[in-house]
Amino acid sequence: MPWSKIKPELNEPDFDNVTGEDKRIIPYTEAIREALDQALMLDPSVFVMGQGVDDPAGMFGATLNLHKKYGRERVFDTPLAENGLTGIAVGAAIGGMRPVYFHNRPDFLLLAMDQIVNHASKWHYMFGGAVNVPLVIWACIGRGWGSAAQHSQALQGLFMHIPGLKLIMPATCYDAKGLMLSSIADNNPVIILEHRFNFRHKGFVPKEPYRIPIGKGMVRKPGKDITIIAASYMVTEAYHAALELAKDGIDAEVIDLRTLRPLDEELILTSVKKTGRVVVADTGWKTGGITAEISALIVEKGFAFLKAPVLRVASPDVPTPAGYTLEQAFYAG
Amino acid sequence: MPWSKIKPELNEPDFDNVTGEDKRIIPYTEAIREALDQALMLDPSVFVMGQGVDDPAGMFGATLNLHKKYGRERVFDTPLAENGLTGIAVGAAIGGMRPVYFHNRPDFLLLAMDQIVNHASKWHYMFGGAVNVPLVIWACIGRGWGSAAQHSQALQGLFMHIPGLKLIMPATCYDAKGLMLSSIADNNPVIILEHRFNFRHKGFVPKEPYRIPIGKGMVRKPGKDITIIAASYMVTEAYHAALELAKDGIDAEVIDLRTLRPLDEELILTSVKKTGRVVVADTGWKTGGITAEISALIVEKGFAFLKAPVLRVASPDVPTPAGYTLEQAFYAG
Amino acid sequence: MKLPRDTLLRLYYDMLRIRKVQLRIESLYHLDEMKTPIHLCIGQEAIAVGVCANLNKEDYISSNHRGHGHYLAKGGDLKGLIAELYCRETGCSRGHGGSMHLVDTSVGHIGSSSIVGGGIPIGTGLALAIDMKKQDRVSVVFFGDGAADEGVLYESVNFAILKKLPVIYIYENNQYSVCSRVSARQADEVIFHATSPEHMFTKTVDGNAILEVYEAAREAVLRARNGDGPSFIECKTYRVRGHAGAGSDAGLGYRPAEEISFWESKCPITTFREKLLQKGLISQNDIQDMERNIDIEIDEAFRFAQESPLPKGEDILQYLYE
Amino acid sequence: MKLPRDTLLRLYYDMLRIRKVQLRIESLYHLDEMKTPIHLCIGQEAIAVGVCANLNKEDYISSNHRGHGHYLAKGGDLKGLIAELYCRETGCSRGHGGSMHLVDTSVGHIGSSSIVGGGIPIGTGLALAIDMKKQDRVSVVFFGDGAADEGVLYESVNFAILKKLPVIYIYENNQYSVCSRVSARQADEVIFHATSPEHMFTKTVDGNAILEVYEAAREAVLRARNGDGPSFIECKTYRVRGHAGAGSDAGLGYRPAEEISFWESKCPITTFREKLLQKGLISQNDIQDMERNIDIEIDEAFRFAQESPLPKGEDILQYLYE
Ligand SMILES: Cc1ncc(C[n+]2csc(CCOP(=O)(O)OP(=O)(O)O)c2C)c(N)n1
Ligand SMILES: Cc1ncc(C[n+]2csc(CCOP(=O)(O)OP(=O)(O)O)c2C)c(N)n1
Ligand SMILES: [Mg+2]
Ligand SMILES: [Mg+2]
């Protein structure tokens, strides 16, 4: 896919005003790759698996050449067999390893729902805490150039519904690295859904390993008139929208959820208390998606603060169409 | 499982005051079985498949002995192989048949998510309407007697999120038959999620074949003070709750959604406009489940009517525990 | 193969113990105090015992819904099992799992899945962990003919061969999945029988003949420990009781009465006892001692379970995350 | 087997046509007007053509992401294909599918899946429908070595054998899934080769030798039509271009340059042309005529596509339900 035609390469918004001479700016891909490199270096139980992790594309670059450094014992290609390999990763995790299982697309996770939902998410609870499953599953949402119905699904709405899973959607290069390191260190099954558009960004990433707490979101832009809640690529869109609104004198607060499960309720409610107006933005389908849960939560616990209905920006309820004129109508942002 | 200890056999609530001497009261199971019998009789392209459909239990009785009447060509046992068999059912549907694929439990549908979500739900849209997939997938939610984490999942929250699927959850014997006949006649993939507790009910069911429109809910009890929105077994619970509330002088309206996708928005909003107060009740997990979508919808389109927060009654966000003391804490109703 | 007498007696004892535990559960089940679905392995004890007798405590097993035998044969705590059936806080899974979800990590039992076939890749993954950690362990996967319908078996075996993993697939072919005969679900013998021997050691044995199972498992375990890769052992057997719950299901009529009685006559325990008695390796006294010891142990386990506290509803959110 | 000259010429023509369509797509792809991922089957044309030459219009095929050849060989409308690549309203999938999701139900092409292996059970289910409706049809499933990793293949083949379905599995083993060699993913030859012949006709052929493919497919189709059940044909072949997009990927270095050039020299079209020329069955003139006719057809198809209207964004909700 000619990415240059779909999404230009850019610096991510300078959310936190970190840019400065001494700040290292690297591509999003490189941030993930560095996290993996450091995790592999620091902990011999970490390994990386998935179709193509050792190939010349190296999972959009996120795993590029790691097999050369750590050997194909620790960074290895797998058969497609997504359900079997997920179960194998679960077993390896139970056996004391820390697998990081890469998929090109969340669409392929649908083959592995049995092992993800029936097994990984339940193993700790079902046995009264006797067993842990420290497993990371990573997949990257596709978009554009006719990716079409089976290669562009943003399935966070499904995973957000499953108790026992943690669900991460990073929005910045800094977070892509820090949340990956936290996910690998976590003793529970964690799903990281990336967005292909984030891979066109560059941003500030410290060189040393660091972790970002799972379950905590953050304010990307403070504001007092309206709260825009988003995750992953939608944070960038929300930020740009906030800048637009500022021109009209509307002071929008932008919340980056970072983790969708467990959700940072406090952060959301604190903001809603201040602004009383909310828009929730997501890359997934609207009906029954993450925007539904966030809206319902706000109504349940922050009804008194609300000055207006919670609005949702999400994909229309159809499979992703292939054609570019239809894609244009399908995607928000 | 000793069902008598879990849930007594009962007549369902006399929602519509239909009971009379001339009204035929039959068990829930029998209602489904009659629908299948009539569908098989009336349309040679209908067939019934699934692990155990021809066995002595006959899928809780729903398919009992149908193979004797229609032969094992049209009512047949299958290998477990849930993903493969779902794809085979999709193929048969494309080839002009109308398969009805039975599963004991929705938990097993997780093995078939690839064929359900990546294929069945998208085939019509993805090919610009060129192909239809008239497929019915049926599964029955388990509850009680230590069914535990892998045999009691109420997964409507997942399926409600998928464009291209229709999702049905009947609450009465009448609907179990009529919605089955409509689902079989529908040219799209339809998922019917039953609840094991409904199988302990008896109710009014006309003998002749009839259909109930998919996408339409109904008011089971009119009221003006508060709206209780529910589906499947929760409608019975909601109805009982409404009778309790009546003792306190609170006049509750009970809505039976019948279809979760597409959702009957008009019915919901009309009721909310009248009452201004809403409780949504479901057998599934709370976070990201169907109660979230319904709440979000009401806020989005009926905010002005709301006098109080929309409340959600749903399962806590953990896998189903096995022990009965824990089950008691897990289940609402 | 000539086994020492104490090994033979041990095999007998372990089978008998599993059987007697099953029978006790069965006899008390109608009281409705064990509020959990049960899947008895009566008639299949030789498989769990014959395999696990070759394992060390550190070796792993992956089990399924019909898992009492696997659990006990691997050394799982009996009190923990019975307390789990009584849904107690002291159960092996703290009352969260019930009969289908047993665990005892202290003896390498990492939890059983009630999703048919679900444990197959997990057991394979344990072998991957063993391999990566260069541990002197093997991983055993128990699964039934229903599980052999599932594509995940093909995926797992392929991976195990590819990576030469120390995993042993124990295919308990009891010929039925619930009421559905294997011939209604599978084309022929499982396809792995045709795999070439360099890739995988494959063998079919009489699953009711403990020594046949023991011997095949021994070879498989040796190979796994030697780094020679996976094995696939089909144990032909039969479930003489109903699929779930207590008692016979002969009344259901889905299988011929003669078939059931034929297999009852092939009981792995009585046939082995006859052999031991014939060879003078065991006496009636020995047997009575064993029975008595086992009964005492079982009595204690049930008392322990019945007297144990129930988990509290308010703790329901515990154990969601580590 | 001796085939009539017009059949031989037809085989040649159909391969050449697919090749030339691919080459045209490839040559124009850099213009970024076909905004869809493409997976060319250059070098694999003999398989689609050799198989489909044995099929009637009513027979079904189930195809995958690398499906231009299957579509054209089965008789799919060329204009519909090109218009789909241009995302036009007149595309075979009305611009909803793109290159990976082609359909032409008028010739038995029921739609291709881009989920690897996804079409395998669907094609099997079409055979079930044929069987239930007692139609005189067969169903052909095209899939690659990546798809052979997936358990759904095992599940589908088992079912097909069990029900003796008229389905033919065409395993296009081009030795790679993206950049991953089959030996990195599979233990050995696919396990179905070991299936006993009463259950399934199984054969491995040179997938670049059109007559070998044709002959094996002929036998399989005959068997299916006779009610003798499924067949499994492995066609060894090679993808000479990159996995996706236009052009060679030799620069990536994941496969030896000699391997690529070896297979380029085994081009199914040039080798077959040599044979036909040698035997005097075709002349340079015939070939030139063919080329010219095909070029004209392709010109027209591209013109048609480029001039066709684009689907309107506001119609996005159409075709969700029937
Ligand atoms: C994936 C899946 N499908 C269906 C079931 C329902 N089910 C529970 S036990 C069982 C029988 C399995 O048979 P087998 O594997 O032979 O084990 P057995 O009961 O004979 O020991 C079935 C079908 C399930 N638990 N999981
Ligand atoms: C289930 C699934 N897993 C992974 C992918 C990503 N993917 C797309 S094409 C492809 C290669 C498949 O290889 P093969 O089946 O041999 O077909 P080929 O491309 O060689 O024709 C892969 C892995 C996918 N589409 N579906
Ligand atoms: Mg069995
Ligand atoms: Mg290939």
C-alpha cells in the first residue's frame, strides 16, 4: 500500500510540549521495537512470536531484525493457525514464559476468540488465582487503500466486554513504548490494539525503559467547555478538533484513555464534572462499541453534571467498504 | 443438572392476558420444536444441524426426534469443529439451503467467530449484495449448578456489535416459535440466543405457523413512571419487578426488545419520553454489553426526556464463578 | 517389559483409588450437595494412571471436563478435589471452578478446560516453555474423541512436530462425544496415525489394559525427555457411565446394551486384579488393605469438604486479575 | 491422455489471458488509480486454468485473496474485475470488495475471502448444498500453503470425507505465506497425503504443468460427479512476484535469487507454448492473434472501468441486509 497517499508522515501533535533540543524524536514503529528489544534484553522469559515477525517487513517494522539479535528461538515466525498458536502462547505463559504474540490485523484475532476469551481471560479467575497468564497479544488496525471488510476491523468493542482481559490502545510514540513494557510486565493477558495511522507518526521517546500504568488515562489538552474522550489514533483527531474549536472560542478538554479495560473512570468523571458536555470518539463501529460503554458510564455516574447528551463519533454500522469513495464516507477523521 | 433445584417449572407470566380455555399452553421447548417442524415441512431447503440434534436429549428437547420425521439428511449430528461447521453452514446457505445450526451454549460460538464475523456477517455487503447467507445460529445460555466460566456466558454483547448480523433473544414461548420461523425465513445470518431458564416456562403458542417481525420489540406491561428494558429471561424478571413496584404505587413499563440487532429504537424512545426514567436489564456482563448500547442510545436521542440516570442491571465483570454461593452473588434475578 | 512388583501394585492402587473416589461421588451425587456437573471416568482409569506413572511431579498435564482421574493420577490433592465439588473455599480452585475446572500446580496440573479441545494447544505451549527454558520436563495432553474433531488438534500437533516439542498427546478414544458416536463425526482413524515415525511416535493401545498404556507412555516420555519430539497415543476405551451425572445411561438407547456390558467386562481394574492374583503378585489381604486405606482417605476428604467454609458472595470480584 | 487441439489451445489462451490481465494491472498499478491491495498469481496460472477447464458454469469455486486467476478461469466477467480494482459502481462487487473480494455468481463464483483458509469450509458447504439438492455440480476450493496451516482445513476435509461430498480441494502450494517458507510453518507434507484412497483421491502434481493439473482435476471432478467423494490435489508452484503489489520482491532477500529464476524458467505459459510449437499444434500467427484479441479485450475492460461511475458515499449503508 502506498502509505504516502493514504496518510502523510508527520510528527504527532506536541501534546505535552515536550519537544526540545534534548528530546529524542523517533518513529512510532521504532518506539515499539525499542520496547521489545529492551524487554527481550532484560527478561529471558520474554519472547516474540507471530506470522512474519522475522521477515523483511518485520511487522510494519515493530519487530524488525529482532530475531537477528535474539535468535529465532526467542523471535520466531509461526504457522497461521491463530487459535492453536494463541493456546500455545497461553500454555507457554502458564509455563513461566512471557509471550508477545503479533498479528498484522485484529481481524485475525477472531480465529482465536476461543483461546482468548474462553481460556486466557478466565484461567486466573476460574482456578481461584492459582495460575497466571502473562501474555501480550498485539494487532494493528488497518485503514485505507481498500483494506476492506476483513482487513480493517477495529474490534476493541469486543475485547472491552471481556472480564479478565486488559485492553490497551496507545496514541503516542511515548505510550507505545511505555505501555508495551507495562503489558509485558503485567501478569494478565493484555491485548494491545494499534492503529496503522499512528505508525506514520514520530514523537518523543526516552531511550531508557519505562512503564506507564495500565488503567490510567490522561488529559492531552485541558479545557473547560467540553470533553472529548478518545483512544489511539482518535486522540490525534480529537486534538486537532480541539484546536479548531479553540478558534471558535470553545475550550475543549481532550482525554486519552490509553487503557480501555480497566477504564479510568475517575479521570472521565472529573472532566465531565468540569465541562458537562462530552463527545466520545472511536475508530470502531458505533453500536455496542466502546463509545457506548463510555457514554453509559457517564450517564450512570455523572448524570448530574451533564448539560447536553453525550455524543458519539464512530464508524457507521456496516462492514468496511473497499472503494475509496465509500471509505471516505465510512471513516471519521 | 437437577433443573428442579435450579429453577422451578412454571407458566410464564401472563403478559398479554391471552390465557383462556381456547388457548393452547405448551412448554417453551415444544414451541421451538414446533417451529422447526413446520419450517422443515414447509421448505425443503431448511435443515437442522449441530452436535447432538439427533440424540436422546435433542438439544434440551428443541430438536427432539425431528431426525426421525425428516431423516438424518435434514436433521444431522455434526463433528464439534465449530468454526469449520459454521463455514460449511455458510456455504450451504450460499448454495441455496437454509441451515439452522444448533449449539448447546454460546460459549462454543467463540470457536466460530471467524466464520460468523469475518464471513457470514459480511458476505452480502462485501460483494455489493450479490450473495445472501440465510443462516440461523442458535445457542442457549447456561446458568446455575456450577455451569461455571466456560458454560454460562451470555455473549449477546459481542454479537450486538457486529454489522450484518441479526440478533434475537426471545422471552416467551410465543416468541420462541414466531421468531424462529422469522429467522429461518430471513435471508441474512441470524443469531438466536436462548436462555436456559426460559426452557422451564410454558405459555400460549398457536398451532399454525406464524412470524414475528425481526427488529420490533413490544411493551409487555404498560406503565408511566419508569421504563424497564429487557430481553430474554430478564423480561420475566423485569415483569416481576414491575409487579413489586406496583405495590409501592410505582407504575413501571416493561419493554421486551425481542431483537437486539437491529434495535427497535422507536419503541424505546417512545417509552422513555413518557416515563423519563429507565432501567436496562441484561443477563450479560455490564461493561461494554447490551445495557451500555441501550443506555448510550437513550442519552443520545432521548436526553431531554430523562429525569434520572439510566441504570443498568447486568452481571458483574468477572467470569462466572462455579460455586453456588458465588453464583448467587453473580446473577441478578 | 517386566515391571517390579511394587510398581504393579502401585498401578493397581492408583486405579482403584480413582475408581473408589468416583463411586463415592456417584453415590452421594443425588443428595444435590455437590452442585456441579460431574463427568465420571469410570472404566477409563488405566489411561490416566498408566500415563502418569511415568511422570515426575514437575511434568505437566493438561486435562479436560472428564478430569478427576487425570488430577488424582498426577498426584492432585484429594481433599482439594472433593472440596471443589462441594464448591468450598478450600477447593483446589477455591470454589471458582467446580468439577470441570480442577487445578493443582504443586504437581504440574495447570488447570482443566471444559471447552472440548481447549487444553490441547495449552499443553503444547507448556512443552514450548519447557523447551525454551531447557527444563527436564514433559507435557502430557489428555483429550477425547470429541476433541479430535477440532482443528486445534491439527494446529497443535503440527506445531509440536515442527518444533520437536516434549509433548505427549493422549487420545482417550471412548468412542462417544456425549451421545454421538465417533463414526458419526470422523471419517476414519485419526489422521495422525499416518504421520511418519520420524516426525512423531504414534501408537494405538488398548486403553483398558494398564500395562499397554504404561509401556506406550513410557516410550513416549523417554523420547520426549531425549529431545526426540512429540508422541501421539490413542487409547481405545469406553465410558461405561452416562456422559454427565451419576449412573448408567443405558436407558437412553443411543448405544447397544451389549456394547456397554462388553466394556464393563473389560474393566481395567478387575482384569488387572485377576492378572495380579493369578501371578500371585497380590493377595486378597493386600487388596482389602488397599480398599480400607482408600476408604479412610476418602471419608476424610469428604468430611474435610463438607466442613469447609463456602466462598462468600461479597468476594466475587477477587481473582479477576493477578 | 490425448486432448483435442482446440482444448489445448483453449488452455493456452486462458492462461495467456490471465497472465496478460495481471501484467496490465501490474504495469498500471504505480499510477495509484487502483486503490486496492493486489495479489498477483503470475506463474500460477496453470492451476486455475487446468482445474476450471474441467468445470461447468454451474459448478462452484471458492477462492482467496490471490484470486484474479480463479475468477477469470471460471469465466468471471473481465470488465467486472477491472472495474472492481478501480473501485467502481460497475465492479463485480460494486466497489465494496476490491481486489481480494471478487464475485460472479452467474458463473458459480460465490465470492472470495481474504481471511486465509476462510473459503475452505464455505466451499465444502457448497458441496453439502449440492449433495442435499441432488444437483449435478461440484465445488472446488482453491487455497494456499498458508491456509494449510489452519485447523479449519482439517475440519473441512474430515467433514467432506464423512459425507462423501463432491468437493475438490486444490492446494496451491507456492511454498510461501507472505515471506514465510512453508517449512517454517509445517512439519512435513500436508497430512492429507496419507489419507487412504478409499476416503479421498489424493495427488501431488507439478502445478506449473497445465496438463498434469488438468488431468488430476479431471479425475477428481469425475469422481465427484460420480458420487465418489472429495479429492485433494496439491499443486506445487511458485509465486514469482512479491506477495502483494506490483513487481518482483527479489530485493527483500527472504528467498534466493536462483530459486526465483529457476521458477521463472518453469513458467507454465512459455513451457506450454514451447510444447505446442514443437508439436506443431500452434503457430506464431495463432499466438499473435490470441495476444491481439486479448489486448483488445483488456483495453476495453480498462476503459470501461475508468469510465465507470464511483459508488457514492451516501449509499454506504446499502447492502447491509438483504
Ligand atoms: C468446543 C466445545 N463444543 C462442545 C462442547 C459440549 N461438550 C461438552 S463435553 C462434550 C463431549 C466431548 O467428547 P470427548 O472429547 O470424546 O470427551 P468425553 O466426554 O467422551 O470424555 C461435548 C460435546 C464443549 N464443551 N466444547
Ligand atoms: C487468518 C489469516 N491470517 C493471516 C492473514 C494475513 N495474510 C494475508 S495473505 C497471507 C499469505 C497466505 O499464504 P498462502 O495461503 O500460501 O497464499 P499465497 O499468498 O501464497 O497465495 C497471509 C498470512 C490473513 N489474511 N488471514
Ligand atoms: Mg469421548
Ligand atoms: Mg502460499
